[in-house]
Amino acid sequence: MVRRYSNWNSSSRLVCLDENWFSIGLTPRSTSHRQFDAAESTTFQNLTTPWSITFGTAGGVNPLQIWSSNGFAGTDIVNVGGLSVTGQNILFVTNQSITWEPDPYDGIFGLGFQADSVLDSVPFFQRLIDNGEVKKGIYGFYLSPIKVGHAELTLGDVDYSKLTGPLRPIPVDVTVTTNIGHFTANFTDIIVNGQGGHFLGQSAIPDTVTSNIVAPTNDAATKFYELISPKIQLVSTAGIYAVSCSEINDIPAEVTFDFGGVPMTFPLS
């Protein structure tokens, strides 16, 4: 079975889809988000198991930030676009970093691997595969600008109607991915205007909820920006590089990311 779901909203609860998060996390005690009320569910079970996590994330133009949260675990029936899992482990947040508050979503819907789970619970999508609810162990994102809309999650396959060319799979480092629970791909190089940066032996984690490119300052980030233009300078100890908006049009760079021998080229603008 293949299900496509647009404008993801589960039981009037808006969640962030994250392929490198391991579980479903909901916020029950936040004044700015819609809260989870266990009394409204006849199938909810409180496991009373405590959990806590600290992790780094980056979004928009913000540098890498350290966030934390903790709470208790429970189980319930989880339904996404008609695909249901009974007894799915859910993390309920009772305390969280203040950095969570501005975000519009009420929780995180993890599509990652069990190896990353703080409670070693089987993720929702893996349960769908195990239960034969999807034909393939594949899911796909169609990401679009807010002004365009119609972003889409496809479970069990790829929505080929959204492709304008051939699908080009990128090999995943199975050993690393399995051990740390994140999708990890090796990349051959980063090429700017035809000039390679010789980023050999590197790897990266593609992440649907991180809009920045995060890299070690001395090892990769500085070299990358030097290839684009000397006008781009490190402006903060937090690792932020910047250039005046008035000078962007004077930097006609074309950047190619070569992941596992699959080059993807993007104009700087």
C-alpha cells in the first residue's frame, strides 16, 4: 500500500517530519502548542518510563543550537493517512528547552532508525514494514516553498509524478546508518565553478528539519566558502558565515555536491 499525505496533520496535531528522529514526540505541557490529553484516548497506555535527550539542530539562518527535553513514554494507536500501528511507542514531553517554544508544530514525527531510540523502541515506519502495511521500505518527501504549498510525504514508494528527470539513488553507508540510527551518505567532493575542494573521505547526514549546511569550521566550512568567494567571511564564533546582500549578485557561483558519485548542481542564487 502506498499512501501520500499532504499538509501533514494528525488528529488536529501539527508535527514536524524528521527522517533522523527515532520516535514520535508530543508536547503535553506547553502553553503555546496544542496539548495531548490522555483522557481523550481509550487506547492510551502510560508506560511511566522516563526518558531524556539532548541534541543539536539548526534551522533558518540560526547556528547550531543544543536543545533538550524529557518526559515519559506511553503507547497508543497512531494513524497516518489511513496507515495504522497499534501500540506505537510515543514520547510525551513534560520539560523542554525554551528554544522549542517558537516552533509552530506540536511534536516531532520520527522516521529514523531504532538504533537512535533512547528507549530502543521500533519506529512507526519500521512497524509498517514489519506489519506488511507498505510494499516497499521507501518513503519520499516532496518539499516546496511555503508560497507554493502542496508539500507531500509518500509512504511505501516515491511519487514519480513529482520527478522531472530520472530518480538517482544515493548509496547509504549501511554500517554507520545502522549503528547510529541516522541516514548517512559518503560524498566524493564539493565542486564550485568546476573546481573541486578535495573533501575526500567525508560523510554527511541529510536531514529534512535542518535547513543549514553544518560542517566543521576549519576542516570544511572555511574551505567551502573560500572556493565561492573571499567576500564570504566568518562573522561569529557560533560558526556563521555571511556576505552583504548587495554583493550576492556579484558572486556567480555554481555549487555541485557529489554524493556517492551522484553529482547535484545548484546555482548560488
